[in-house]
Amino acid sequence: MNIARFLKEERVDDTLDAAFDEDRPPTPETLAETMATLLERSDSIVNPTKLRNDLVNREKRAPSLMGLGIAMPHVRTLQARKLVMAVGISHAGLEMETPDGEPVRLVIALVGPPYDDKLYLQVYKRLSERLLDEGVVEELLAAETPGDVVRLLSAG
């Protein structure tokens, strides 16, 4: 499966740290809002405000902080015409209440329409497997360009 079908370079941000400060600390909800801003760059998003609300509400119910420095906020919503991804990289690490206490350094957001469960689950599973491959997270964090991020996630 080619992840590049769903992730474009304009939806990769390696300056995620700049989105947070003392007035707006990183939480699952503020992280979802930030990632929604990246997702909104896709012409497959119907209503950016509703998408943001759907993603934030999903994170309120069940935060997708996975541990190992990874978060994968995701939601199936009618606000996505097709499956869309975005990636955020924090070089300093976002201090959040993660399962293993590790700061979040890599965020992969995934949204898709509710009627395309099979593809949504296939992509989610593929991403999870790829992130567990030895050295992949470190390579993603060291990527020099958004294109490198897209290629690294698509490989394998």
C-alpha cells in the first residue's frame, strides 16, 4: 500500500513545537486542533470547522497517545471525501500524559469518510506496523524534507 496516496508534502510540518506555548500547552485536544489545520490543506476536506470539532471530540473521548513518542489522532467523519493524512514532528518533544511517559515527537493524523472502513483500517494498520519497524521513527524525526517523510512512511 502506497501511503503517498494519502499524505502530501504540504501536510507535513516539522515545526510542531511552535504551535504550543505556556498559553496553549500540548494536550490531546490542542494537538488534534493543530493537526486539523494541516489536514485542512487537502481539497478532500468538506468543512474544516466541523472536521476540527470531530477530531477534537474523538480525542476527548479516547486520546490516541500511543507511547514510544507517537500519537495518531484519527476519526472517521463525513467532513472527509476520502482518506487524508498529515504528519507533525516535534524535535523538542511535547510533554503530555502518554502511556509510557515519553514526550510526543511524531504525530500522524488520519481522517476518512465513515463509509470506507476497510481502507481506513488497512492504512491505520499499515502505519502502525511501519512505525514499529526498527529505526523508522528515528529516521522520520531526522528527515530533512517533507518529501523524505512521505517516502519513509511509504517504504517497506
